[in-house]
Amino acid sequence: MRRSTWLLALPLLCAAPALAAQTVQNATLRRAQQAFDNLDYRQALTTAHASLRERLTGFERARAYELLGFTYSGMDSILKAVDAFKQVVLIEPERDLDPNRTSPKALSAFQVALTQILVIRQLRVDSVNFIGGQGVVGIRYTVTQPSRVVTRISGGTLGSMRIDSTVANGQVNIRWPARMPNGDPVPAGNYNVVVDATVGQNTFSASQPIRITHGAVDTLPHLTSLPGYTYLPETEVPPKSWRPMGLALVYSGIALAGTSALSHGDLGSASMREGGVIGGGIVLAGFIMTLKKPAPQPARGNILYNSLLREQIARRNTEIAQENTRRRQQVALSVVPLPRAGGGR
Amino acid sequence: MRWLVCAVIVLLPVALSAQHVSIGPQVAFGDYREVSSDLHYRGAGAGVKATLTWKKFSADVDLSKVKYKPQTSAATADFDASEVDVRLRYYVTGPVSAELGFINRKMKPEFEAQSVGAVTLGARMAYVLGPGVRMSLNGGLLFGSKFSGGGTTSALGALQLGLGITVDALHGRVLVTGDYGFQRFSRKTDDGSGALPAPIQQSLGRVGFAIAF
């Protein structure tokens, strides 16, 4: 056996158990696979063609054409292999061959087949959550031929709404804001993202069902403090001081000295008894106050700081309240792609 | 008159509700001298002190009655000195307040010593020594002095000096009060032979308590 034949047969040999695990129920197709596994290409071709004349499921039909493609590739009938792979892609547009497990001949035939037919492959819609008007839904697909591609969304109460229209070839990325023409978010419901590709008389459509749900936007909690900033005590105990004692002495001294100085000379020396009693009481009070723990005094700097902090928090809470009011009027959109029922056509 | 009494009874509590008022008894003790060092008296008695504070205004009313006894042989008879001292005060700035008031001291028997009346004008400095402890120093001139025995004083000849302390007790409901007042009148008399000095000088101390409400 030639080396290329072995290379061609290798992937199918490896894939055989996997294929068997699929739902290939048709006996003829099974015989064709068996013949291919035994490298009996003529028998494989005959049996595969025969199976195509029978009633097959879409999956079996795709497998039958794929078997033909591999067989023709192995027999170096590239054109026929390309035709067979075209049928595979038309039936299963998402079908891809593993380059590590497929012969170069089959791979190149498959790539040529892709360029000769118009299909939309790998249509993907991102699963996203965002606030209506502040985010986008990512939509990606690959178109195999240069063509006019129109992307639209259909379903629900929406009818059909165009999202994008472009001439493209290869991979296309779309960012859809999920908004109606009037700016409102798309209503909640199940929709289909449909991609229509047209070139000449050829058209192809692919679709991806999605579910859009609406939710309330989270509101922000009000602040009771600013991170990293704490209130400072608004009073502080001043350090002990001899000031009360000193002032008591000064006041009493002034009173007693004044009494002595203002006393009339003709009346003899002034009486210090009354002033002495009261002055002594004041000095005693001053002495006690000096020893006593001073009363807390207002800390003006801290009061000002706390006032600024309260102002800042109040201002921030006002902003939060305004933001929450705005958020309560917004909608949180959730877009989730749903499992696809089938391919395009 | 009856209406006036009723109005006072009804309106006084309302008026007082927005103010600080204190009133209480005091023990008074004094030293009185007149004309020369030979007429020297000392005595003790009782008094009442009331204060009222409203915004920047405050008022003190001191009533006292001191029974003076001679301290020298030249002075022979006891006498009672009943004094009314009223001061209206307006807070100016810092510790300083301005004072305006009058004193009236009557002696009994009338001619044992000079009764006197005068208008007071001065200033007061107050300072908080500590929580609930306040002291004050006041001084001023006594204008328009009138004496029962006649005589005059010059513009700067009559003056007064005072010292006071209040200590809060029972959460400020009770005040312990102490006041010292010194008065000197450089009185001069003229019996036709020329002006003769006849000074009057009193030192009065008062200690007591007051109820604040």
C-alpha cells in the first residue's frame, strides 16, 4: 500500500470507534465504512453510492459523502473528492476536519470545497450581561465566499430587525448594542440571530437562537464612611497647666494690692481680712483646678475635619442617590445563546 | 397694682425660662472706716445675692446688712449698714464686660455713720479657672456720691474694686459664691473754714451659696 493511502486511512481508522458511536444505523453505509477501513476503495465507493440511494438521516448522508471524499482523495480523484466534500459542508456547514488526523490531500480537497460554495460557518453569539445602552453583544461568523451578508434578529414581538449589512469574506465580527431603532433595549424574549449571505443566485442562511432577559440594575449602597477616613474626636483634653493657679494668684494679687494702694492714708492700713479670705479661696480653687484633669476642650481642627468629612459623605450620598434613581430607570440585559436545532441552508 | 402683681407672677417664669437665674443667701463680714483711723468698725451680717444672665446681658443684685462694732475707743456706738448694690453688665469681648449700676448704703442709727448713694461705672474681667469654677475681678468709679452728712468727692475720688468666685456644685444647680468688695470715698466737707477730708472706706466680704435655675 502506498504511504499516502496509509495516511488517508489513518484518520478513519482512528475515528472508526467514534463513528461507530454515532448513530449510523444504515447497514449499507456501515459496509461502506468497513470496506474503507479494509482499504477496499472500489467496494467502499460502490457501497457508499448505494447507501446514498437509500433513506438516510442527515448525519448518515453527511458521513456517506465524507466517506466518498476521503475515498476519492485516496484514489487521487480530487475533483470528485471536492464535490463530495461540498455536499458534506452543505449538509453540515460547521463540519471541520482535524488537520492533525487528516491527510493533506483530503484537507486540501476540503478547503477547495469550502471556497467553491457559499456557507456561513461558526456563527457565535457571546453570552453577556450589561446595562441597556452601555454594552454590546459580540456576534461572529465566517463566510466562505465574498458576498453580501445581512445580519438580522427575528422573533418575539420584534418581527425582523436588521443589525448589520456588509460585503465580507472570511471572519466577521459584529458588536450589537441590543437596542431598538428608537434607542430602547430589545424586549425580553427568544430571538434568532439570522445571517443571510448572497452572491449572485446563491444564498445561504445561518441562525443562532438567543434568549434575552431583562433584570433590575443593581443599586449602590449609601455610604456611612469614606474608606481610609475616620471621624476624629471633637474634643481633646489639654495638657495640665499651671495657668489656673497663676491667674488666680494674679487676680487675687491685683485685688489685694489694689486695696492696699487705693486705701486712704488717713484711715490707717487697709483691712486685708475680707480680701484675703476671698482671694485665698480663689487661689485654693486655682490650685485644685491646676491639679485636676483639665476639662475636654473643643478641637477646632478635628471639628472642621469632621465637618468636611460629613459634607463629603453627604455629597457622595447625593450622587449615589441620583445614580440609583438613574439605575432604577435602566434595564440589565442578559443575552444567552441557546442550543441550535440545525445548520443553515 | 393687683394686675401688675398678677402679670409678674404669670410672666416671670416664662421670662426666666430662657435665662440663667441664681439666688441665694450669703454671710457678710466687713471692715468700715470713716474720717480717720480712730473710727474703725468691724462686723458681720447676712446678705442675699441674685444674678440674672440673658444673652450678653447680666445683672447682679446684692443686698447685705452688716452690724458694725467699734474697734477703737474713739468709736463708741454700734450701727447697722444696709447696702443695696445693683450692677447691670454687658459682655464686650474676651473676658471683659462693662458694668453700670448703683449702690445705696443706709446706716442705722442714721448719724452714727454716713449713709451713701452713688452710681457705679466700671469693667469686669471674668475667667474660667476650670470646669464649673469662675472668678472675676472688677473695678470702677463711683459717680454722683451723696452722703447723709453732706460732703463731696472729686471725679476720681470715689472708686471700688472687687473680686469674686463661683463654684458649681450638684451639676450646676447649686453655686458656692464668694465676693469681695472694696469702696473708698475721698469725701471732703466744708463747714465754712475750708475743705476738710472726711474719707469713707469699706471692705466687705460675702460667702454663701445660690440656687441656680
